[in-house]
Amino acid sequence: MGPIVTLPAEATGSAPGRGRLAGRRVLVVGAGTRPSPEPDPPIGNGRVIAVLAAREGAAVACADRDPGAAEATAALVRGEGQIAAVVPADVASPEACASVVEESAVWLLSGESSYVNAHPLILDGGATSFG
């Protein structure tokens, strides 16, 4: 039998937040987790990102093509004590990507922060940005 490896709290997602994203607002596309028949289903990457961003102090816009899955993630974000918005979106096309960015920007800009520091979203070689 090999050595027993103990993972640090950061690796297991159980470490407390340090406020590294305090006052920031984050858009997570694909924030929901697809249903799984497994008895202990894995959590999706988007959901993990949303929850960890909230744990670090960010308000989170949860975008997903399944509104119920996005709402479940938003509930977890709220459970971390942060503000969450649900943005139903299927980003299969550049138009849909632009729409989710625009809708999220409205939510992000309506919050307490006076500005949004956002990098351009690349869509088929073009760029769209907000902020």
C-alpha cells in the first residue's frame, strides 16, 4: 500500500475565503451542473467557479442554458453570503454570447460598484466588451 496523501483545504474546496474578490462582480457561463444518475454526482466546473468566487467575496451572475441549474448554483452563491443573479442563456452562437454579456453587464452595473473591469469577450475573431 502506498503512502496516504492528505489534500490541503484549498484542494478540497473547504478552505475559508480570504476576500480576494471582495467588491468584484463575476459572470460565470455554464454555472449550472447537468443532472447525473450517479449516487454522488460530481459538481460541475462552472458551479465550482461560481461558489469559490462567492466564497472569495464576489457577487456572481450565473449563466446557464438550464435556468433551474443556474438557480441551484445561485442558491449556493447566496449560501456563501453573496449576491447572485440567474441569466438563462445558451451560448451556442455569437449572438447568444453577446446577449448574455449584455444582460449580465446590466446586472453588474446596477450593483453597488461604480464600474466593471471586464476584458473583451472574443467572438469569432471579433471582440465585444462591456464596462
